[in-house]
Amino acid sequence: MSGPTPMSYIQADRETPYLLPPSVDEWLPANHLARFILEVIEQLDLSRLTQGYARRGSKAHHPAVLLALLVYGYATGVLSSRKIERATYDSVAFRYLAANDSRPRPGAPSTPPAKRRWNPCSGSSSR
């Protein structure tokens, strides 16, 4: 009597680099919500937003990129700007909308702030 046939698995190789840089455009399905949102936002007149840019400090992301991230975040239940920023690292759709640019914003803390406890007597939080 012979035992069960050994299972043959697909090898998980996480070390081999890509031959060419990956394109997030290829990773996102053609009918994905992120593509629809980007298509709509590209048709909007955002000239008033771009004119308001003061051109001081470091380079800013284009308002169309930020608006696309915000609209897609709200459509998918990601409402916090920090969670949206984190999603540009973790989510293919957010990465696509951010044009694969997931650099942290200037002045953003590299670690989350210490948790604060709410003090019911003072109505404020304390460390």
C-alpha cells in the first residue's frame, strides 16, 4: 500500500528582481473603480486649484493626483489622510492613482505619535 502522492507546489520566489521595472498600470484591471475616478478627474477643470499653488518650499503633488486619492479613499471607506498615505504603499489602486509615487510627505512623522488617553475631567487628552 502506497502513501499519498506528494503535492507539488508553485515555488514562492520573493528574491528575484524584475527584469524591467513593474508598471502599476498592468496590475490594475481595466474596469477598476480607480481608473474610472481618474478618468473623471482628468476631465475636470482644476485651474483654480493649480493657480492657488504658491510655489514655495518643496515640490507639491499635482491637485489632480491628490483629488483622485481623496475621492477613491472616500469611495472605498479610507477617510484618514494618514491611511490614504499608507495605502499608497500597500494598495495597487492607490499606488496607481499616486503614479507609483509613495514618498512620505514633508514633515510627516516617521513613527505614529504616542497614544493619548482621554481625560474625562479636563475634556482633553494626556500622555
